[in-house]
Amino acid sequence: MLILTVIGALACLTVKGFCGKKLSGYVKSGRDPYFFNFLRLVFCIVIGIAIVFMEGAAGQLAVEFKMLAISFLSGISNAAFLVCWMLAVRRNSLVSVDVGLTLGSLIPSILCLILFGEEFSIPKMIGFLCIVIATVILSGGEEEKKKSGALGLILLFLAAVGDGMSGFAQQLYKHFYTEGGARVGEVVYSKSVFHFYTYVFAAAALLIALIVYYIVSRRSGAKSGEAAPVRIIPNAPPIAFLHISVMAITLFLANYLQTVATNDLGLSSQILYPIIKGGCLVTVTVIAMLFFGEKITKRSILGSLVAILGIVIMSVL
């Protein structure tokens, strides 16, 4: 069951990455990443509230402040990750972006090690080291670095931090508000409630960013004598909104399955996130070669094999 859950999360993240790369081609202005991701999060909210009622957890929606704060951290981190990822993938190869996110998986692993004392055995450290080495191998040569530029690297760093803090928020929820983590007598909240509030806060953050962008753009246009009003809704083809809907479903499922793996099935953060990111290194490399013209090289083959070795070591030993 655990293996199927992790594979399911990995498959969802791979599909999300493919659709995200496609969608990034429709980004024509600074407004578009905010709008596209806001719309995606609205879809996630609809899915989330439906699952809350399906699980009979509607009575848990009146959450206490600490739970709300954890959901807020999760939401803001997700919002930052989604926007920065879409901007980063325009300036970096799909593989390079996934490399950055793999390094970002260090954040929940290290913070959980410090705060909750989660054990990290020598074999697990060796497996994680293999995944880190794979990220270095797949990070590309000088040509890729020149293509990215300083802004591309900054966006990649911010996306990695957002993704890492999102994983850490999942661990906070696990340690304070699940049956396996909460102390006797403390409140336990359903996963669906946590994810619902995560997407509410993420959507709210992007809506505020979208409104601020609109106001600033209007004022800048007025000062420069620009006659045409700034549009909030981009003029994108229908296929773009199909990608958004698929990304919403896979984003929700990926986060939900990762929460199941770490909360219900007992997989620690030091194992879950490196395995997920290492697996994505391999699947995204294949997707990039098949659909986005990124060539098969000795570097990509070696990096994928090393990543697979790291995953096997972390999973078995």
C-alpha cells in the first residue's frame, strides 16, 4: 500500500510537471502566472470541500488557531512555489527545475530532524547522498547556466524554498493534529480539512497578488499614457484551461497522497521527500526528452541511474 501511494504521488507530480511546462508557454505577462495558479487553486478548493463532506469532516472546519497557522504556512508556501515554478520553468530546462526542487527537499528533512528528532540512518543518508549527486549530474553544463541567468536561478531557489516549506507544513500537521502525532485529549483534524484550508490561503494570497499587480499596472499605464486597460483575465486558448484543470486535480492528489504516506502509513519526511524528488528527477528527465526536445545524453542517463540507486537504497535499507 505504501509503495502504491508513493508511486501514485510521483505519477501525479509528473503529469503536473508536464502540464505546467505546457502552460508556461502561454504566460505572456507578469499577470498570467498569478491568474493561472489562482484558477488552479480555486479548482482545488472545490475538490477539497467536496472531500471534506464526503469524509464527514464538515464539523471540523471550525479549526483552532494553531491549526489555522499551520494551514496558512502551507498555503503561502504552496502559492510561492506555484508561481515561482511557472516562472522558473520558462528560464530553465524542466530537468534543472526538478533538480532545484530535489535540493529543496532538504528543508523538511532537516527541520524535522531538529524539531522532532526523526531518525536518519547511515543507509538512508547514503541513499540521499546518491540523489544529491544525481541532481549535480543532471544540473547541466555551462550552456544551461548561461540560459538560466541570475533571475532564473533566483526563481528556482524561491520555488525550491516554497516547495520545501510546504512539505514542512505537512509535517507540522502530522505531528500536532493527527492520531499518530497529537497528544492525548488534543484535537485531531482530517487530512481533507488541512488541505482545504491550505488551498484557501494559497488562493487568497494569489488573489491579493493579482489585485496588487492590476492596480500597479493601471497606475504605471496611466503615468506612461497607455490607453489600453490592463486585463485581469488573460486571453489564453481553451487548451490552457484544460492544462489548469488537470494540474489542479494532480496537485490535490499529489499533496493528499504524500500526506497519507507520511501520516497514515508512517513514512518519515527524511525518506518520503527525497524519494519523491529523486523519482521526479527520473520521470521528468524522460518527459523532457520525449515531449520537450531535451536530448538524451550520457549525463542524463548517468544522473537517472544514480537517482534510481539512491531511491532503492532509501526504500530497502
